[in-house]
Amino acid sequence: MLFEPYKIKNTLLRNRIAMAPMTRNQSPGGIPTNDVVSYYKRRAEAEVGLIITEGVEVSHKASSAYPDVPRLDSEKARDGWKRVVGGIKEHDGAVIAQLWHCGGFRKLGMGPNPEVPGHTASGLVRPGKRVAHAMSSEDIKETIDAFASDAKYCEEIGFDGVEIHGAHGYLIDNFFWRGTNEREDLYGGSIEKRSQLAANIVKAIRSNVSDNFIVGLRFSQWKQHDFSAKLASTPDDLKKILMPPVEAGLDFLHSSMRRFWESEFEGSDENLAFWTKKLTGLPTISVGSVGLDSDFIDMSAPASPRNIDKAISDISNKKYDMVAVGRALLADYEWVIKMREGRIKDIIPYTKEALYKLY
């Protein structure tokens, strides 16, 4: 089933393999270059079923934290994305844009608004470290509006949908996690209230795009600064976290793990993607070192190809619906073809050099 067509809403994918979103820092001024166009086009031509772009900074004053990350807030940037989408569609590919607000990872002095500090739910960037701006109701409204307007831009550009980045300690995840959300209003307190920002972003996007436009959410238990962190310690808690954005109008969920083969909850052998699908009923993407023999700890560490028998088995048994491939597709843009043909020995191993070039 992995290499067979799959449909999300009205978008038909050639297979159930997604390219995971990976920051490339190759878009000076927020504008995708010709090299970025070729980078995505190459993978669409090589049979990637769904391309999820690198994170695209939403058009909010505090969204950015890294240099040369693409945006949507200028005609030049949007024209760059039109060329990216055109190159993918030329090869019958499907593509969604990941919309990203970096939250507390931003620091004063960072462009394009150096006077603006990082924004978080309660000023915390991690438990006990309060160095960011605690968002007001107006800040939250501006952020929700930015996601909605950028999603509309994405539809006009020709994307098949958007994925909201709600993982890894960034803004939405900062609201999800009780370790960093100490609010006592609509957006904090109970598990369900900590999910309200994500739910309201989904609602705003849904009201601003057509019915066929895909809206997804990526989430994780782990944070960049705490691999052991958990949003939910039980399936019941996970359901409470996910259902507000699901009921607001999501079309899929993307469960980010460092090792997709590991179990998530005590007493079960199943991973986070399995539980996500079981609890919500939505199409679910599993990710986490797929196709590599080492897990995601250090992006500079080398990794060799490995078989994907477990992913094939899990999808055949309907435990989840798709897998996303990250570092393996950076190293070898023909990974899907080679894996489908059983040519694992021909797959180029991952090395840190793949991080610094667009090919």
C-alpha cells in the first residue's frame, strides 16, 4: 500500500510518502530562489507523493528566528513560491506549505524586526526560563489573522493546502505544553484550553479558504530543548489535546517522533501516529528517522539507509496512513524510486553535507 495512490480530500497523491518539512535557510530576504525551485521540482519528478515545504514564516512581526527562511509577505516572495509550485505541478506532484511561527526561539535583534522579542504563551521559553514576551489577547488575534491570511495566499499561489507547525517547542506547541503555558484565560489552564490557539487558527484558516483546500497540523511530544517532554502521558490526554483543532476543521495530522518505531504509551507497542489516527479518525502521517539506521538527535551525524519494512507493514495494517521522510530525501532525491525498486544499496547515505546544499 505504501507505493499505491492515496487521496486526502480531493487531492490524489501518487503514493503514501511525504517529504518532511526541513528548514534549509536558502531564501535570502524570505524569497525562494531558482535553486529552491529546482530542489523541490527534483523530488516531485522523482515520485515523492506529497511535498511538505520547509517552514514558511507567517506574516507576523515576531514569527522569525532563523536567517534566510522563506516568507509570504511580499510579492517577490509569493512569486518565488509560484515558481516552486509550478515546478512541482509540472511533474504531477502535490505540495502543501508548512506555516511556522517560531515563538520563543526568537530573540531581540533578529530580523526582519530587530526590536521585537520572542512571543510565547506566558513569557516562558522553557520551564523556569521567562525571557520572552507574554502574548496579549491582541497579540494572539494578530497571530491568528496572520495564519489565516497566509493560508489564503497559499491557496491563491496554487498550493494544495497548508500544514500548521504545532511541534518541537515553537509557538503553538508552547501553548499546548503545560510546562510553558501558565495562562488562566481562554488559552490556558485545562488541556482543552491549551489547545484553543491551534483550534482558533484552524477555524480562521478554514473560513478563509475553499472547502477543498487541505489544512493539517504537525505536533509532537518532544521539544528541541527537552527530548523527554510529553504533552500527553495517556491516550485520553492526547485526545483532549487533539480534538479541539480536529473539530475546528483539520483534514490530517502529522505526528512528529524522533524514532517512528518506538511505542508511545505504557502498556502498548504502538507509536504516536497509531494513537493519533485511532483517537481522531483523521488521516495521519508518521515520521521519525524513516529509512535511516540512526535516529534524529544530531542533524550533523551520518546515517546509512535501512529498510522500511515496519512502515510498509504498519500502513498495510491501517495503523496510520502515510510516512514522511526527512534526512534520507535530503541525501538522495531519488530515494522513493530506489526504495520502491528494492535498490537500498544504491541509496546515497546521509551526511551533514546534505544540510548545506540544495540538490
